Amino acid sequence: MIKAILCASLISALIISSCSKSIRSDLKPKEYNTQAKNDKDLPNLSLSGNNAAPSQHLVYVFKKDAVLKMHKIKITNTAKTEYFSVHNYRGGYSGLQDTPDKNTPTAYTLIASLWDLNTAAKNYAFYSYKAPTTVTSRFGGEGDGQKTVNPYGWELNTWYNVVLRSWKENGTIYIANFIQNEATGKWFHTSTIGRQAESGFLGVNNGAFLENWVGDNPLWDGRFHRKAFFKDCWNLGMDNVWEKSTSRYFSANANDAGRNGYFDRAFNAGYDAQENAHFMEHGGSVIPDVAFGTGRTLDLPEQANQGVSPSLTALSSSNESAKYKGNKVIVSWKVSDTGAPQLSFKIELIDPKGAVLANKELIRPEKRADTLNNSLATGNYNVRLTITDIFNQQSTAKTIQVLK
């Protein structure tokens, strides 16, 4: 279904551009916001080969390794067999996809994947958590690894904030994958994937890309216009300092083995001042801005007014409870899906004199309950609950009476 594509061209080339829209004179001046329904809706062309919209890459250059990567996307034009990658990071990628797979509840899915560290040595990537609606499987073809797919149902012309948060535990690196619909404010944790840890975390640079992986159906080729805007690309370093990109560049893949065919020059990228965002587009009647000349790469300007750190919402918890039963203290809580997502929690058992009798700390974004194995004597006991969100913001500790 999807293709694993950490392309070598992500490490090569230089990008940029302006926002003018150009139209090819040999194609009908029609824009395709959704999939055409039949051949009469297509430009009148005689095509052979794949004729895919050229794969293209937008790379943000940073100085330091990141424990968290954040990037926003808004898709305005789509068509089947299109992958809008938001994060292409060290070892993996995540983003939104328009798939023709009839087995999915919606064509508009959410993808997060991680390559194996060493497939031949059976050092596989894996998932440690998946949302109830997320489907997991192995992938292969251009490398092997762990894939998670969710029928998220993203919408056109809507901004989505896609966040990866990593941590290490017992020799393993874990990457939790989150998305926020900025129109509703709601966050969703689709999966946590992991593999054996190496030095570092998610890597330094961040890449977004558009890929039309074609297929065997003529309605899936480059005749359709795909476009997405990108903004607010951030790294959070191991030192807990936010960093924005120092430079940005774009590159479009050349017509390798005739893959692009007629649409080899159907690519464009730039900066849109009205959206205050960079964009990439390909397929249909798109041609490069004049700034490209005869080339396929461009440097891109800095986003305006990005500031020195992102604007973040705070985590909000509720329904905290602590119950004693069978020599165990069971603690539970809820976290609002419109506040910052949970990363970790700390629970402390406080005895009647105010001393800490026991405590537990755990990084588990999905957990909303845990247990302390303690026998309690007569008296009033409390639990103190402290939650840290994925942005390292710590909530105000809440004291909860233990009910016996």
C-alpha cells in the first residue's frame, strides 16, 4: 500500500521558491481537488508508462538532535495513491495518505512507520501501543519495518499538527505518534512504535515529501493535481530547548527509469505569504515557478513570525480517583483530548503523617491508571498525581484521598 521512502535525495539538493501558480498550455486548465470519476474527466492525453507526478521533498535543516518533532500540514488538493509525508526522520516517517484500498473505512488515512534496525539479524521494529482503530502490519519493498495505519478521515483545507515524541527505556527507543485537528483542537494518539536504541533520538533534520506511487489504474497517475501547505516545523532538543530550522530546501526527483513520463516537470514549491507556509504541489497542469530555471531544486525562505518557541496548550486532567482494595492502591484519571497529550505520570502514596510511603514513575502516553502494591494500616492516606505532557510541561500535582 504505502512505500517506504527515505530517499537519498533527502540528503542532497537545495530548495526554495515563490508562490506563483503556473499552468501548462498543453493541458486543460482544470484543477482536480478530488479523484476524477471516469475517463471523460481526464485531460485528453495519450500516455504510456507510469506517468507519475514527480516525488518531491521539502527538507528543514536543524542544528541539534531532537526528542520531539512537530510540523503542521494542510492538504488542499488530493488524488488516489498519494502520500503526504509530514515527518521523514531518522529511521521512520509519518503523514497522511489518500489510498485506493477498499478494505479501509476511509481513503484518508494516517500512517506512521519505522524501519527495522537490521532485518537480516531479526532486529525488528515493533509497536508497543496502537489505538483501537489502528491497524498494524509489517511492510517491505524499500526496506522492512513496522507500519501502523489508522482510518483517521482527515479533511481537505484543514490544518493538522503532527507530533512525534521519543524516549528511551531498557535499550529501546520508543516513538509515540500524535495528530491534532486544529479546527477542533482534538489530539489523537495513533500508535507507539520502537526498535533497539542507537545513539541519539529522532535525528537532526526533518523532511516532508509528496509521493504519487501510481499503481495499475489509469485514474491514479500524474494527471491529477496534489498540493499541501506546511508550517511551524520545530525540534525539541534533549536540552529541552525549542529550535526552528536554520534553512530549508526543496528537490523534485528526476525522471528515473521513465517513472514520471509526461509529468516529469509537473512540480512546484514555494512560500505563500497569505498562508505563512511553504507548499509543495505536483501533477496535473502544475509547472515549476520561474525561480527554478531548468533545475529541480530551490532554497526556501524562513517562515514569517515563527518566534522562538511554539504556542502550546496545557495538559488538563480530571476524574482522579484512588481506591484501596486487596492490599493495592488503584489510581486512575482522565486527560482531556483538547489539552496537550500525556507523556508520563508520577504517583506518590502519602501516609497519615505526610511522608511518601511509595511512588511510581512511568512513561506511557496511553495509560490512565496504575497500581501501587502496598498494605495500608489504619488512617487517612492520599495519593499525589503529577502528569507530564509530550512537550515536557508538568501539570500541577493533584492530591487524591484514598478510599477504602
